[in-house]
Amino acid sequence: MYAFIVYGLNSSATYSEMWKAGLSAVGRGQLEAAQTSGLTNFQAYIHVIIPQAVGVCAPSFCSSTLNMLKNTSLVFLMTVQDITARAKIAAGQQYKYVEGYVDILITYIIVCTILEFIFKLWEKRTTRYKTESQKVTAKEGGVTA
Amino acid sequence: MIEIKGVKKSFGDNHILKGVDLDIKDGEVIVILGPSGSGKTTFLRCISFLEKADEGKWIENGAEIDLHSADKKQIQQLRRKSGFVFQNYNLFANKTVLENVTLGLTVGEGVPKDEAEKRAMEALKKVGMADRANFYPNALSGGQQQRVGIARAVARNPELILFDEPTSALDPEMVGEVLKVMSELASEGVTMIVVTHELDFAKEAATKVVFMDGGNVIEQGPPEEIFVSPTQERTRQFLSRYLPEFTYNI
């Protein structure tokens, strides 16, 4: 329980700082353009600024999420058992350290790869406007055979 | 007819605008000329509330809005009546060309999507960008982006379009295509205020030329007057390259 609170507070500080960086990375001109187009500030954030900031934030969110995942093994210090702790205990009981550590190594690799893949997909989706020259609409079929 | 009165603005001790007045009649094309740092851009930004003026009034049909203390509702109202074209285009990077033009209509004014797209396509046709409707801004050249910027302002049918040095970031070839679009708008009777260094455009398209220096309006009048026989020495100096030369044969 305390572990959740501690990690929640710790990482929310980091994430909010990243959000801030992401939002300020979107140029002031974008907000001004939205304002002069007759949008309110709130509408400008919803339609223009946040969608761009999300793409900017994706890579740093990814790395700090992976970091947090690995850091959670520290919870053993307060007697909470995560997979690292369990593996250590099991390895100690049966005197099979190599097997134990290789097991958690593989587990971490798999979990991290999946997470990374998800974040990559997210980044790709949100920065489409930078990498593609035009939006393919359903009307035009979308698929070039 | 819109009257703008006594616009003042300073950044700290630096007085940028020292009380600028401007009358805008319907269909008028006003070109503001002046050296860099004379407050032309700041003036445009003040009357579109991108910068908060220290003093100043916007008078339209007898209704008066204070540029310094206008509330959010009044600001929103005035902004909906005017369009703004930026020096560095400022197209919404995450939106396609078409979405750039429709966003102000659908989200800002609540126009249904179909109608907004129809109006947007008309505006894009006007500026010759209809074939690029599904492109993202980063795939367009500067001149094309600026034309989309103009379409974005035009599509909402504003009473007044403000141009803030629309050609300053473009190469000479692209300047031509943007100015052509602007001249066409001018001949259609769209009311515009244009800050520019393109004196040829001022000469041909303007109905009124305003010369600013040091935060004041030095001189204003029809282009034939300003470009041929300016009364003020400062204007004469600034336009020296463009004034007709007199040669004397004895």
C-alpha cells in the first residue's frame, strides 16, 4: 500500500514535469493562431496543443515508465515482495542462483519489450503529422494495392 | 466603419505605441509601412488581443470596446469578426490543410462539418490550394503554407483580415504567389490591414497607406499621394528609393 503511494507520488512528479516540457515545446504561435481563429483557450488546448504535446512526451514517458518498472524491485526494502524479491528468495532456498536470475532477466526483457512496443505505437500515431505528407482518408480507399 | 483610437503600449520603459488612431472603412485595403521597430506589428497584435494594449478603444457602430479592459466575451466577439495571417504561417501542425481551415468554423463557430468543409474548399480554391486539402503543413512550401494561412482567415468571412508581414519569411518567387492572392482578395472588396515591406503591393492594391515611425502615425493618405509627394521628411527618407526622381537640365 505504502509502496503504491510512494511510487505514485514520485513518478507523478516526473511525469508532470514531462507534461510541462511537452506543452511548452508546442510553439506559442499555435495558441495564437487558434485564438485568432476564434477558438477559446480551452478549445485551443483540446484540439491543437495537447495533441501535439502528447507526441512530444511519448519517448520520455516510455523511458521513465520502464525505469519505474525496474525500480519497483526496491520495494523489498520495505518487505513487499515483487518478482525480483521472490526470485531471490527462491534461488536462496534451492541454491540455484543462475536459474533464478536468468528467469527474472527474461521476465523483465519480455515485459519491457511489450511496453516499449506500445509506446512506439503511441508515438507513431501521435506524430503522424510529422512523418507523413498527407492524411489518407477512407473516401479515397486508403490502401494502395 | 471601424474606428480605432489612441492605442498605447509599452514594454517596461520602452514605449512601442504612443497613441495610434486608425479609421477603417468597409472594403478598404490599408497598408501600414514603416521601419522595423516602429510598432506596426505590435499595433496589429494589440487590436487582435494577442498583446494587451495599455490604452485604446475599438469603436464600431457606436459601440465602444476598451482594448485594455475588454472581458473574455468581448475579446472572443471581436476575434470572431477578424482573421489574422501570421508572418511565420502558424498552421496547426497536427491538422491537415482542410482541417486547418475548418477548425475555426466547426469548433469556434459551431458550423456543421459538411458546410464547414464546403466553405473551406471554396476558400482553398480561391488561394489555389484545393488539391492539397489532405496534406499536412510540414509537407508544403512556405508560399503554400501562407496561402493556406490566408484561406484559414478568409473561410470564416471576417469583417476584417489582418496581415502581419505575410511575405517576410518567403523567397522572392513565393512572395509573388502570396501577393497575387492578396491582390485578388483586395479587388473582391475584403477589408484588410496589411503590415508589409512590399512597397509595390502597397502602391497597387492599397486604398490607404499609413506610415508609422517610433510608435506614431506620421502620415496617411492614398498611395498616389504618399508615394509621389509625401509631406513629411521622415516618409520621404523612408521611401526615397521609390519616389520619382527629378532631373534638371540646364
